[in-house]
Amino acid sequence: MAKKKKLREEEHENLDRWLVSYADFITLLFAFFVTMYSISRVDEKKLGSVVESLQRALGSTLFWQENKKQDPGVFQTSEKPIDVAILPLAADKGQGKDDFETLAAEIKKNMEEGLNNNGGQAEADLNQLKFIIDKRGLILRFSERFFFDSGDASIRPDVAPMLHIIAQSLEKVPNHIRIEGHTDSVPIHTARFPSNWELSTARATSIVHYLLTHHRFVPTRLSAAGYGEFRPIAPNDSSDGRSQNRRVDIVILSGRERESEPGGEGKT
């Protein structure tokens, strides 16, 4: 009986048990390559946002550039000098559009003359400026880089001559002037600027302080506003879009728009 039982066990011996180990090995190998593939893929947009956030927080000179081709934006970077353009948008009739065009042309001319007198030292800065005329009035739109370093609200000393030229032209007009600070959606967390609200507002008030300190502006003619990242002019999902949104607008208000300002009714 024992002999028959032993023969029966030998007949049922599983000769394919090696397939179990082989299948486990293939599964582990597949999981390994999937893991390696997944960690090799980097979300460039998220990485760009992280780098910009670190740059602001640490005040470093980190630089990140997406490899993909970028669409040209309001402040397109180029080795070739870009002429300061006047971009008239649909302005309401009776709002002094011609006067604003004349003022924009005057500022443009004075800035170009200032560059020539300085040997073109600030030529790159003018690439970061646009003139826009709309229903609010004349908008001088500057890239963040024109006035400020990343994550900072102190006006750079090298740009003071250009701001002086702008201020001299603005002193001659009676219109109310509003300085507006804007940021992108990348958060900032520093002791001085807990959020983009503080950064954008500080930049606007820095320019107002400069105008009041170095020029004869009546304080009631000036106002400052910080909008953080909440009034973008481009999507924040690319470095080019974020660069456009980091801006300072000097708005020379039309008479009708001035009436909407606090205490503005009946004043110029």
C-alpha cells in the first residue's frame, strides 16, 4: 500500500512550478521599468512654477526656461531692439484720445532721446514697455523687469533716469494717475511679502513715493493699487504668460474714468 501511495504522488508531481517564479520575476521587472519611466517624466510647467517661487523666496538668480517654443507675448524677449509701440485700442469718443496719443508720442520721444544721451545703456529696458489707449485713458505698461528685481519692490537705481523722464512728461498733464501693480500666480512667502497682494501693492506705492519725492506732483493726483495675480492678461500656465502678467501699469485716467475715483467727481 505504501508503494502504491508513493507511485501516486510521483504521478501528480507538478513539473511547471518554475513558471510561478518566472511570472513573479517578469511582473517585478515590468513594475521596475514602469517606475523608472514615470520618474523620468518632469512636468515642466510645475517645475517652472516651483523654481520661480524659490527664486522669489530666496532672492536668488535661479533661471528656468521651458524647452518648448513659446508664443510671442506683450513683453517678448529679443536680441534685436524693439521699437516702443503705441497700441491704440477702442477708446470712447470724447475721452481725449488725440491728447493721449500726443502724450504717448512725447514720452516715447523723450525716452529715446534719453537713451541716446546715455549711449543706449538702457536700450533693453524699452523692450519692456508698451503704450495702450483704451476707455480708461493712456496706459504705460511695463514689465516687472523694467523697474524691479524678482520678488522685490525697490526701484532699481539704473532705471531712475527713465522714470525721471516719464515723470517730467506726466507733470504737465492735469489727469489723475493711478499706479497698478500686478503679479503672476506663483505664490510668494517671505517676511516682507506674505503674498502677492503685498508685493504688487508695495511696487505700486514705491513708484508713487518716487513721484512725490523727486517731482512736484499733487498727492491727490496719484493713487496706487495692487491686484496680485487676479487681473492677468495672459494664461499663467507658461513662463511666457507669467512674464506678461508680472507688470506695472501707469494709467493716466480720462476725465470720465476719473469720476469713478474716490473724491473724483468734478475734479481733473
